[in-house]
Amino acid sequence: MINIERILKEDRLMRATIGLSLIGFENLCDEFVKSYWEIKERQYKKGIKSGTRQRKPGGGKKGNLSTMQLKLFFILFYFKCYPTMDLTGIFFDLNRSNVKRSIDKLTPALERTFEKTLSLPKRKIRTLEEFIELIPEAKDLFIDGTERPIQRPKNSKKQKDNYSGKKKTHTKKNLVISSEKNRIAYLGKTANGKKHDYAMFKNEFDPKNIPKKIALWMDKGFIGIQKDYPNAVVVMPKKKPKGKELSDYDKEQNKTISGIRILSEHAIGGAKRLRIVTDKFRNKSDKFNDKVMLLSCGLWNYQQDYC
């Protein structure tokens, strides 16, 4: 069984196993406890109302994840290291089915915790005001798509829909908007790997909702936005003309833009410190696939804000 007591004493081991410092873990644990029991109490009231439950939350036999500290460590460890459920069971002295049940119980509590700390990125922007409020003080936003590998689907249609020509494998994709401070402000809904970055952007943003005062930094995967979104202030590297070469000035400008736009890669890289969003995704649920990307962004934002 994993030696939790040793890990909780060393900051380096904490970062290696759960992606948070000791202080960050302790602060997060306080909010996690509240969120966990709020969900338990809500389930209890629902069960009483439907007549399917009598026992109050906290009753019954205690499992191997006996403390709230251990529960939080367990779910963060699973996300950070992404071992198989059999291997996770060996680490925490649980059988495979209990590992699955624990993940299902603790993931909503972790999401609720990040909601309360305002760490989760927005998922929908319906109006111009909501876009401006995304990061009120920001004058620059960095927009990029990111892909995550998945197992090859058995269904032939799903294989075609999820095959990424860019990555040469089957993936899921998200659109990410981040600030110059590397905070992820918006996470688009999870799409199939075949979908183009700009197609996702057009599906999620109406031209009327793009503010004029905020510069949108993008890569050449979004070519066409200046025509479709005439009010948007777009900063993008210049594409080499067919059969011609870029001028030295254009090359220097592209280099400068890329040097600034790398901030979006830093933000995405921060969220992808968790192996559950970088290793080939083994879980079968598309809903859980979307959820782990959301929580990875939430953990990154939490570290930016509180650690």
C-alpha cells in the first residue's frame, strides 16, 4: 500500500503524486470536505423524499479511504498518475470495483470544490457581456485547440469521426481560451478529433459576441476568422503565399507573434500536467472524458489563484 504519511511530509512528493504543493493540498482539503458533505446531504434528502433511504450520511462501515484527506489524495492521485484501476487498488488496498465506485463518488465533490473556489473555466458564452466578463481586466486573450488521445473505437463511424489527421491517431479536442497570466478562462465542449479548430470556434461563438477592444491571439489554424468576424481584433502569423516566400519583415513579425502566443501553450501545458489528459484515455464514457479535462483546467487555475 502507498505510504501516505511519507508523501504528506514532502512537498516534492506531493507535486509528483497529485500535482499540488502541501499548502495547496491543505487549503483545497478544507473546501473539499464541505463540498463532499453538501453532496452527501443532498443525496440523503433526496433519498428520504423518495423513500429509498433511512441511514444518515456517515453511517455504516468505514472503507479503506477512511479520512477526507485520504479521499482527496486518492482522486487527485488517480488524475495525476492515471494508473489502471487494478493498480490503483493495489496502491490503496481496494478491489477494482471499489476503485471505480470511489472515483464516481469523489469526482463530483472535486468539481463542486472547484466551483466554490471559482477555478473552473466557463463552458458557454451566450452574450457580448459574458465574453467581456470572461477576464474583465484582460486586453489580450489566447485561443487555441488542444487534442487528447483516446483508444481506437471499435465502431467504424466513430473511428473516422475521432481520427485526427494532425496527430495521426484517434483523439478528442477542446477549444481553450486563456489570459496572459496563463489562467484558462474558457473550455469548449469536447469534440471529435476530426473536427477543425476553426470549425469548433464558429460553432461556439457568434460574431455579435466578439468584443472589439480585446485582441484575440490565434495560430494559422484559424485562417478565415477575419472575414467571418469583421469586428474581431485578430493577431495571427502571416501565411506564406503559394509559390512565394515571406519577406524578412513578415518573418520577424511571425516570430514576435509566436513568441507572445506561446502563453496559450503554457496554459494548456499546465492543465496537461495530469496524465489522465495526456495518456491514452482508457475510460469508456465520453461524459467522463469531458469532465476530466474540465477538472484538469480547474486544478491548474486553482494553483494559479491560491498556491
